[in-house]
Amino acid sequence: MRLECIECGSGFKIHERFYTCPRCRGLLEVEFGLGELKRKLNRKRLKTEPPSVWKYRAFMPILDESKIVSLGEGGTPLCRCDRLAKEVGVRELYVKFEGANPTGSFKDRGMTVGVTKALEFGVKTVACASTGNTSASLAAYAAKAGLRCLVLLPKGKVALGKLAQTLVYGAQVVAVKGNFDRALAMVCKLCEERKDIYLLNSINPFRLQGQKSIAFEIADQLGWKVPDRVVVPMGNCANIWAIYKGFFEFDAVGLTRGIPAMTGIQAEGAKPIVDAIKRGLDKFEPVKKPETIATAIRIGNPVNGPKAIRAIRASGGTAEAVSDAEIIKAQKLMGRLEGIGVEPASASTIAGLKKLVRKGAIRRDERAVCVATGHMLKDPEEAVAVSSRRSNYQRFMRRYVK
Ligand code: F0G
């Protein structure tokens, strides 16, 4: 295992605590030696154990397994959604329901690895900026590990459930005037200056390795086959890369064959990567004032943008933007047709897939997986506000009560 810069290719020892490349400031990635990986794999156990992040520990950058901090993350349902598939217009549709993780989002997959690394490095304090889910997750894993947790949140912009979790798990919360992008810049600067505070935003290459397990589980749950397409909401743009990397590694060691077309969805008010993909550019133009009802992905300057662009291009995928109205409609459809409650950012995947099918940009005979990244109860105020609250009392009395 080693750290490698995705821009200049420089390699560094896995024990180093860099967040970005010390030579060119490029994003770092953990690279595994294929031979070593193949040797470490226990194929029989892989085929019999139930899915969970640590089932795939051979692909995790952990040096000391005695330090693993776990709350039972991963092993989330892959729900086949036939009624929703008809509505969206694809042959076969699955929703990977990440709301079933311990703190209700996919972030737990990264934090189990990230906080374990914090213990390996011997730090006492961890920190992040967040639109809410990262902070809820980091706060929980820090509590479990006995670490102090500092979080910077955009003031007045965080969904109620996420804020409640972050507070109850005992994090120290700082409300930052401005948006997520500003909070992230502040915490990055702090962690550059203070080596005793460990940064666990998605610029941290170790955290992302845990999120690869979404890909591992999808392949595992589909009987060691990969779907044609995986649709992912993009905010800071780490997750789409992590999932791509997961499929890449499974293919490289021969557990599965091929990589799905990685398809990233952003909200219309915060779509720098969608613009770059549509224009065929390698670099993206940040959005100054990102806006959307999907607060989780209200991000204008995604740190992992270059990784997302690579994942989409290398897999023959695409990107699309959806309006808030389309997001709300999709959120309600998922609830009404399938009994799956998700927060708006997650519903953007169904809205985006439907739009791409309608435009004829993707085939109807595909087997697609949408990654529902966070639970509906993360943002209960939004869910109630967009639902009809017409009183059914009189109708109920007439029909059922004599
Ligand atoms: N979906 C949800 C529910 C999220 O919370 C996030 C990111 C994303 C999608 C996007 O993932 O950043 O890897 O592209 N939330 C971060 C946070 C920014 O602070 O909780 P990404």
C-alpha cells in the first residue's frame, strides 16, 4: 500500500499523514499492490459472510486491526424496486439504502476507517466541516473512540436531524457565517496549522477507502455481478470516486468483471461538475452561491471535483442536473411506490435517472442502481413541508365511524 498523487503521480509511504500532495497539492489516493491484495483475499469467506464494511478488510488501509472503531456500519439493503423502475423507465432498478447505516448515512463507511486511522496516528482530536451528515457520523465514531470532535457547520443551513445527532454525540459545534465551502476552507487551514487535530473531510484519502464498500456490497448482493449503471448524488464529489474505485479494485483482482457507467447528479443551483462534464472540460468553474433544497449537496466548490470527473469519464458515465421540484417529486415517489424514505440529496438520483431516460441519453434495458445516501428523517422539516397536510378527518369519520 502507498499514497499516490492523482495529478503528478508522486508516491508516499502509507504511514504519512498528508491530506494532499506535498509536491503539487494534488489529491491523494491509496494504491494497493495487486499481488498483495490477491494474496490477502479469502475468497471462500467473501462468498459466505454477510456484507459489511469490514468483510472487505483486505481493501482497507488499516495497519493495526486491534484499533478498529465500529458501530456496525454497512450491510445495507439493496432493494429491488419494480414499481419505481416502471415510473423511471428502466428494466431493472435497485436502491442501495444507505439510510440503514448506524447514523443514517453512507458517511459511516468512511468514518469507521477514518477514525481508526486517527487512533493509529495517535491524535486526540478529530475535525470536519459539514453540511450535516459528515459531522453526525464523525461525532458518533469519535464518541465511540473516546476522541474529541470539532465540527464547523454553515450557520442556519443544516437539517434538523443532522444537527440533533451531532449535538447528542457530543461534538463541539461551531456555526460558521457563510456556506459549506467557507467552513471547509477554514477547517482545512486549521488542520494544516495544528498537527494535533486530524482532518476527516473527504479530502482525507483514508476515509474514502471505507466508502468503496458501497461498490463491494452492490456487486456482492447482485451475486458477484456489476450493474450497467450506478447513480450517485454529487456534493463534495468524493463518493462517486470511492464507488468507482471499489468496482475498479474488484475487477482488478478478478472478483467481478467490468465497471458500471458512473453517473453523477447535482442540483441545478450547485452543478459545477455537471457543467464541466457536459462541456468536455477537465477543470470545473466553482459556483459562488450554491442553492438547493438538497442541503447535503449545496456545495459550489467540490474539493474532489477532479476525482469525480475522472470516475465519470473512465467508466463511460455521465452527469445530469435536476431542479428542486424534480427532487421533491422523486422523494415522494420513492416513499409512495417503494416505502423508502430518503433525504432530498438521495432522491436526486431517481430524478436524474428519470431525466436521462426521458432524454434518450441512456438505454431502457439497463440494470441500474441508485445510491440513496441518507435517511429521510435527517431532514424532517423538509419532508413535512413538501407533503400535503390536507385534513382527512371528515372523510375518515364519514367512512369508518358511524
Ligand atoms: N448525499 C448525502 C446525503 C450527503 O450528505 C452528501 C455529502 C452527499 C450525498 C454527497 O457526497 O460529498 O461525497 O459527493 N455530504 C457532506 C457532508 C458534504 O458534510 O455531510 P459527496
